[in-house]
Amino acid sequence: MNEREQVIKALQPALTDLSMNEIADKIERPKDSNNGDYAFPTFFLAKTLHKAPQIIAQELLAKIDQTGFEKVVVAGPYINFFLDKQVVGENILKTILADPENYGSQDLGHLANVAIDLSSPNIAKPMGMGHLRSTVIGNAIANILAKVGYNPIRINHLGDWGTQFGKLMAAYEMWGNEEEVQQDPINTLQKYYVKINTEADTHPEYNDLGREWFKNLENGDPEAYRLWKWFRAESLKRFMKIYRLLDIDFDSYNGEAFYNDKMAEIDQLLQDKHLLQESKGAQIVDLEKYNLNPALIKKSDGSSLYITRDLSAALFRKRMYGFAQALYVVGAEQRNHFDQLKAVFSEMGFTWSKQIHYIPFGLMSLNGKKMSTRKGNIVQLEDVLNDSIKLARQQIAEKNPELQNADEVARQVGVGAVIFHDLKNERTNSIDFKLADVVKFEGETGPYVQYAHARAESILRKAGTPDFAQAESLALSGDEAWGILTRLGQYGEVIERAANEYDPSLVGKYALALAKDFNQYYAHTRILVDDDEKMARLALVKAVSEVLKSSLALLGVKAPDEM
Ligand code: ARG
């Protein structure tokens, strides 16, 4: 039972006409702690009871079950609840220690499927920082949704189809060298792609050539298909290396190409519903009534577009997974595309288009510089991760030269630092990335949180890994631990909000705050001193360790026991 539930339970005997949810909706948290930990206003009852709220508050007070509270008092129209800190604190610790892994878990989703479109890098290009954001934000949202009882399905909608492949093939045919590609596939292909884009400024015919190649690909031309397969396989190999570093798995790698033979159905559906119009030889859906520019469904040469493939993909996912929600974790610059996608479905009369949620995020810059792939100015994610691991390794060598599995820990710290830096920020903020700031052990960083966890674990080791089931009491007197205890008690609420708002940063900020609470406590309290409350203090340390580890896990960050 959490604290809010305790307040509801206390009120129930006094409010037998109201359901638990109705009571819960009215409970407030006073801004000023002099007014208690929770408050219940009585204004809303005045009309039905024909009495002044002040009187109602007095009458309810007599019927309230006050066990577990330090006091319950009436202040004007409010009933103020002051929690009994010892009882509440002990309850929180017992709840966490009884089942640490499931602490904070809820069943809001009843195992409904949620299709999450994430990562989705483009073949034949290095994975950049934008795709890192999509990958880690999407993965964290999936973890958080699983924690509240949904069944997330991670879908990597690989960018493996489209005019840009035509361009790449055209470039390869003109300047390509098989050996060179074999040696360093992604960078070489990227080089050709940048070259054709740059030269197309003065040679517009290269753009036509690209379109032609793509059209060949869509029509099943064997040479185009051979190149496509080869480029895709090489790219995937590289991407998998990054996913392994991040320790992220996908349920599906069906990319855009997967829908090549499925788009005819979309075309047919749109025709049947008389939604297609011709415009300069191309097929469009007019979206003026949504205040959007028309959606281009088919080019004049008959080839498909990004949105055509997304229409087909969403329909496929609806059938395959019967999703309750379909999320798209994609950069803020694609808002118009997803507005159009939803609008076309709504024109088609698919009411489930309301279950589609676009989850945008801001740009990531590196040391203040913007990054773009078309002109080749890109920072490679793999380099960033490897640099971060190297830096973490150096720091560990300085701080803890004896550490046994230092390389593995450096990996967890280096990768965790990059992920955490992304996720502590609100999704829609643009963020800048400076490696030295990200891997610091102090400040608002992943390593800071990991370090607090490792410190807690080291205290527990020193105490001989106590068995709390044997302890008589886990009650803590005094106020030092109260801040940590209330924070621990809020974990479930934080997760619920993060799930509802698709915002992992709430969990990131929570982990930082808990780590800070704990470090302060540690600085002022002698935890291992032998007295009546030693077991309770160690239980607190254990609970902090478990909740830090759990919140980091939701973000996709590991928590080493030593670092
Ligand atoms: N490959 C695209 C890009 O890098 C992102 C794909 C996002 N997902 C989607 N279903 N459109 O810009």
C-alpha cells in the first residue's frame, strides 16, 4: 500500500457513497508541509450535503480511520493528513525489500500491445546521433510501458527503400569500386552518396538517374536488387554492433522495403474511397481541411514515397498486432509527415488512427554544432560510444585501479553515460553533447547515479549482506531518512506519469534526485554504527540501491555493483 492508498483507506469509512477513484481524484498534496502530507478538500460535498464545507470536514473527521497517521486535523474546509513517518517509512522499506524487482510495477495496460517504431536508421549511411535519440528514447518508453503492464513491440522501420537508394546505386555505377566498399562499407557508400548529392548541384541529370534506379528497384530489376541486398546486409552488420553495445533488441526489422509488395492495397483503398486526385501526373490526397499540404502518394513515374510505405506499415501493424497504441519515436522535423499520415487514415475512415501517437524529440548537436547526413557532416554514433567507454575506462583506472572487471564496467559506465545524458532531458528539448561533461562522475550524469548505486552496494557488502527478513523492526526515528523514504514511496507515481506522457526524463530526473538524497544522507549519517536502528538503516540503503538500479534499468542503463 502506498501513502496515497493509505489516505484513501482512512477516508473510506467516512465517505461510503464514493468510490475509491472518486476519493483518489480529490486528494491533494499541500504545498506547505505545515498543512500535512496530504489534504482532502470538502467543498465538492457542500451542494449534496447542504452544509458548509467547514462543518462537513468536522463531521468526516470523526469517522476517519486514523491508524498509521501521526495526526489528522481539520483546517477550515480541509482535512489534513500527517503521516506517521515511522510507520510509513517502515512500510515503504518492507514493500520494496519483499519484491524489489516488481516495486513500482503496475497493471495499467492489461498486456495490450503497443507498437513502437524506433531507431529506424537509413541503410548505407552511418547511424547518427538523431537515431541514437530515437533508439534510446524509444527503448526507454518501451521499458516503462512494460513496467505498467503493456506489451511493447519494438519495431525497427529501417530506411531501406526510397529514391536515395536510387541515387546511391547511380553513384556506385559511376564511381563505385567493389573492393573499396568491402573494406569499409558504410563510409565508402556514404562517400558516394555525398559525392552524388554534391555534384547534382551542377549535374541535375544525376537526380534523374537516381530516380530511374529506384524505379528499377521497385520493378524488381536484378542488378538493382543485388546492390540493394548487399548494401542492406553490410549496413545491418554495422547497426547490430551498435545495438549490441546499447544492449537493445527489436521484435521486428521490417523496414520500408518490406512494404514494397503491400502498397498496392493502400492505393486500391484510396481509390475505392475516391480520395486520390491527380496533380501534375502524380497521385495525391487532398488534406486542406486538416490545414495540411496534400499527401503525395505516388509519383508521376509510379514510384512510391515515404508516406505510402508508412501507410502500408501502419495498416500491417494494426492487423498483425492489434495494437492499442502505435507510437512513432521520430525527430521533431518529421511532424508534418505524421500529421499527414494520421489525416490520410482519418480520411479513409479508420477510427484507429487516433491510436497513432507521434513522439517527437529535439535535435542533438555535438559541441554546439548541428549535424546533417546529406552533406556528410555527421558524427558517428559508434565513435561517440567508443570514446565514451575509453573515457570511463580512464576514470575507473584513476578512482579504482583494483577493480576486477574494469573493462566490462567501463562499457556499462561509458554507454550508460551517453544514454543517461539523452534521457535526463525532456524529449522535445534540443540537447548538446560534450563527451567530457557526459562521463563525469559528479553532476547530473549517469555515472553519478551509477556511483551512488555502487556506493550503496559497497556499504551492504561491508555489513556482510544482511538478511532483512530476520529484522524485527525497520522503523527509523528522526527525520534524516524521511526525504529518501518519501522519494522511494513516489517511484510508482513517477513511472505512471512517465508512461502516460511518454517521457523517460521523469525517470531520469527521479534517479538523479534519489542519488542526491542518498549521497546527502551518507555524508551525515553513520550507517554502520552498532545500535538499534542499524538494520533499518541498512534496509534503507538496500532499498535505495534497488530503486536506483530499477530506474536505471527502465532507461536502459546498467548498474554495476562496483565501479
Ligand atoms: N528512416 C527515417 C529517418 O531516418 C526514420 C523512420 C521513422 N519511422 C517511420 N515509420 N517513418 O529519417
